[in-house]
Amino acid sequence: MKDRSLFKTAVIALVSLWIVALVCLPNLLVVAASFLERDEFRFVRPALTLDNYRQVFDPVFFAIFMRSFGFAAATTALALAAGYPFATLLARSRFRRTLLVLVVIPFWTSSLVRTYALIGLLKAKGIVNSLLLATGLVREPLSLLYTDGAVLLGLVYTLLPFMILPLYAAIEKLDPQLSEAGYDLGASRWQVLWHVTLPVTLPGIVAGSILVFLPALGIFYVPDLLGGAKSMLLGNLIKNQFLTARHWPFGSAVSVFLTLLMGLLLWGYYASLKRFNPDLAGTPR
């Protein structure tokens, strides 16, 4: 018993040290750097300033933010539109194990490798254009790659499993008797969906939306590979500030801004969980 207690203490201490060293400390350094001035030789100069946060709202960079939010919102909407019907089928199908494996399979391969696979599909001499030319639907290759559509497709393709899994968890717990009661009261299928199914599964919708929206803001390799240099989103902005422009304070300020946004969305998720599932939120009814 004593050896087990010592082992448990050692594991907790090791995990805590890991979190402090590789999560808390790097984030604290980013926050500290966001309040310092830029130095071309040492990256940061120990002089306090708020200019980095003022620069976040500069019209040029603010336009990038709005464009990134638009892409993230469109990605979330498309993933929800595609993921909700599939999650419903997944929760009610007798082949759910097979379908669940198909959803999880993309996690077995690096998302970067899967993005390169999309390039093979969308490039001028790729599979899609080759099929279109072979069937005579087009006379010359379409410009599919290095477009906003290609970036949006890549984001949805990469993040769709993060939408499906929370939706599946929420829909699977849905009591079928609730829908049957709605039908017995004369409600149509759309009324049952709108007034019964969607409100009950709202925590899953919010969770999936957060898991898609936030990575869509921060992913930089998908816009780089599928959108080219002209597709500048928030993730690319942060990467360029650290690796290209060497403006670590401004890159840190943008990162802190993105972290605060994540905290706000997580608070929204907790509020929805508390409203529709009081037991899960740890509050009494």
C-alpha cells in the first residue's frame, strides 16, 4: 500500500512538472514577450510597451483577423452541416463500430501528409482535373489549387473528425422517447429536429464547433500549401512574425489574443453545458 502511494505521488509529481515546464512556462514567456519591445538581434528588448496589442487592431492586421474569422466560421458551418447527419447515422446504425473506425482512421496519418494528398487531387494535372478532362466536362484544367475554395476544403477535410466525435457522443445519449413524444403530439420531422433534437444535443454542437473553429484560426500549413502565398490567415501571421519577420513581441501578442478568444469560447461551452446538462456541469438542478 505504501509503495502504491509513493508510485501515485511520483506519477502526479512527474505529470505536474511536465505541465509546468512544457505548458505553463512557455505560455508565461509568450505573455511576457507580448509586453516587450522588438530587438533585431536579441528578438526582444526589456522595455514595457502596449504597442504590440495596439498593432493587433491596425487596419491591415485587423483585415487578416476578419478574414481568418470568416474562414473559421465557414469551416465550422460546413463541418457541422456534414458532420451532424453523419453523426446521427453513426449513432443509430448497427454498423457504428465500422463507421467509427472510418472516422478515427484519419488520426492515424499526419494531417500534413493528408494535405499533400489533397494537392495531388487538386493540382492542374491532378486526379480531379484528369477525370474532368477524360469525361469531356472541361476542355482545359480548372484552377482548383491555390484558391480560397481549396483552403476551405482543406480545413474542413482536416477538422471534420473533431466535429463528428462530439456530435456522436451527444446524439448517442439522446433518448429516442423524446422524439417519439414529439411525433405523438403532432410535430413534424423538422419540428422535432428543431425543438427537441437540436436543443438536447446543443452541448455536442458547441463542443464540436469549438474544436473546429479554434484550430481553423491557428492552422498555418493548410493555407500555405493549398492557398499559396496570397492566402494569409491568422496562423500564417503568427508563424511569419516568429520565423520570417522576427517580430516576436507582436507574434506573442497575437498568440495571447487567440488564447483569450479560446478561453471565451470555452466559457461559452461551459455555459451551454450548465444550461442543458446541469448534472454534467456539476450544478444542482
